[in-house]
Amino acid sequence: MAEFPSKVSTRTSSPAQGVGASVSALRPDLGFVRSALGVLALLQLVLGLLVWALIADTPYHLYPAYGWVMFVAVFLWLLTIVFFIIYLFQLHMKLYMVPWPLVLMVFFVAATVLYITAFITCASAVDLTSLKGSRPYNQRSAASFFACLVMIAYGVSAFFSFQAWRGVGSNAATSQMAGGYS
């Protein structure tokens, strides 16, 4: 038993080096925020927040139509936050096995279609669910307007993501180096 400590080989390492390397890799990419995709994502986040905040401030639970609008607005708002964070911190580069241009195109096309239905539902239910000139009427009308703007923003993003998916205006090398956004 006295010989045990002399036979054990010990090495010291600094675990902080491994942790620091992974944390420093999560720096935000400000180029993404200045890109068309980043600006549109910020616009979608702000306008989407306005849609569901305006509806949430009314007694929407009494009308099933506004339940659908709330579902679409909140669900797509949360998914847009997730995609924004993935691209802001360049996590899409670390998850290279995922076809990000295709994923974004499918998301934006689906979001556009869902917001078309939400906009139509919200706009058509305003007159049926509130008195003209009342506060809920004004809020639901404003939510319809912002839903239309978000629908357009998602449509423009779908167009740009379709072009990125097809590779219009770039080659594979520049597409990879640019991080997949224009």
C-alpha cells in the first residue's frame, strides 16, 4: 500500500480552456442583423408581437376565430425567435447536416400561408365581434393590419429563401462563406 502513490501518474488540465473556447464561439454575428434575412426577421418579430399583443388585450377567448389568430401569431413568433437565434449565433454553421436554406424556405412558405388564414380570419371577424369605434374594435382592426404586414414580410422572406435555396446569384463557395443569408 505504501507504493500506491508513486505508481499513479497524474496530469493537470485546465477545464476553463475548453469552456472558454465554446463560449467565445457563441458571439453574435452582427452581419446577419444587417442582412435582408436579419432585418426581415426583426420586422416579423416586432409586427408579430404587435398582432398577438393587440388580440391578447381583448376578450379573444370568447371568439374561436381569435383563438386561431393567437395560435398562429404566437407559434410563428416563437419559431421566428428560434430561427433568429440560430442565425444570429451562427449555430446553423455548426449544424451543417441540416439543409438550412430548404428548412427556412419551407418555414417561410408555411408561415405565409398560416398568416394569410390568420389575416383573413382576423379581418373578417372584427365587425362581427365588436362595436365599431370601441376599444376592442380598434385593437382587432389594428391587429388585422399588422397581420397583413407580417404576412407580407413572411412572403418576402419566402421569396428570398427560395432564391437562396435555388442558389440564384451565388455559387456554392460564396453561399457557404456568407452563412446562407444575403
